[in-house]
Amino acid sequence: MHRVDEIIVYNDRPEALRETKIIVDVLKYLRTPQYLRKKIIPLKKTLKYAGILPPLQTPNHPQQVMLRQGEIREGLIEKLGRKYAQVNVGAKKLVKVKRRENIKVGDIVYVRILDESSFLGEIVDKNSVKYYLCFKISTCSSFKELFKRKWDFKIATSKYGRKVNEVLDLIKKIISRKSKVLIAFGAPKEGLYKIASRHGLNVEKIFDIVINTIPYQGIQVIRTEEAIHATLELISLLEASSANLV
């Protein structure tokens, strides 16, 4: 909904590996187009009830079988020839594309439809797509590992942070200028301050800012999924406001 580029699931405790695997498996299942799920996702106990989850309806989840010229679909390479490859993009037939070097059967590629009637397309680089497709999923073995990656700006969310209304202008500037922004969330039973402390880290030092996006909460504990939605809704509004000012 909020065009998140990447979801990073970090393991806050060594004994939480099973929970981490469940979350990652479900997220990967959800982001995979329906027509590819049976082909690339094996049967797993972690996905026992995944079938009842609603579809994401992101652009990489086309709502119709019929192809449209110019649309981009996520596909699975199923056949390789000397000059061409055939890709499953959820249509009635495999789409024919010019073969690229280093591709092989089983690879996931993005295909732009050139001619829907002849099922002809071309492989394109995801970074060349001008609109949002879907998020990717990755993991970190620990909370500390999050900070080995390079971020333009790091935001921590906590009820002990600054009230969001006090830093609206600052956040607006950040999201309009920075390309890689990390927004970190804790767990219902243990917030970022406690998690960081267990890893020998200080939240105030490792993050650029700590904010409380629900400063007047009416409940004792806010669930992680509630905090995520509230925070991303705020970011989306500020992003839209910044775009209108440019």
C-alpha cells in the first residue's frame, strides 16, 4: 500500500529462528504472483494456512490472464533455445523473449509485453521500471546486523521518542531528499530500546532520530503491525505533501 521497497526481518533473539522463518515464508508467498506460487514455492508447514490470505493486488499481481501491450510482468523462464527463451508470465501461452547471457531455466525475470497477440516480449531490468512493482524480502541474523548496511537516514519508532508533530518538517525534508531510509520497529513485548540494549547498542546513537508516531495512544501496548501501518501512513502523507511543494 505504501510502496515499501524492502522488508527486512531481523532476528532479535537466538531462539526466535522459527518465528523468523514463518514470517519470511509467508511474506515471500504473498509477494509471489499467484501463477508462479506452485512452480517456485515448495510445500511447507509454515505455509499451511497461507492460502486463506488475501492477494496483495500489487502491479506484479496481474488481475487478468489477457496480456496488454507495454505491461510488465514477473515471469519464470521455463524453456531456453539458442536465441530465445520462453517465459511463464501467467498467460495462456509462454511468452517468447530474446535470450540474454547468464540466464537459465528457473530464473525469475521481468518481461515487457511487446505484442500480446503473438506472445512476444522482452526482458527488462527491474530498476528501469518507472512504477512500483512490489517489495522484496530479506533477513538479518541479528538486530546489530541491520547497521552493517549503508543507509542515508535511520528512523527508530518508540513510545519514548519525540512526538511526531514536533519533527514533521524534519521528516518531510528527509523523505524528499534521501533515497535509502530505514524505519525500524520493535516487538509488542520488547521495544527497540530493550532490543538494542541486549545487543550492547544505544538507540539514540545508532539512529538519526527516534519518533513516536502515535503520541496519544489509547491502549497500553501497540502491536507491531499497528505501528507499521500508522507510521507508513504518516510517511506517505508527508511524501505526498513534499511532492506537491516541488
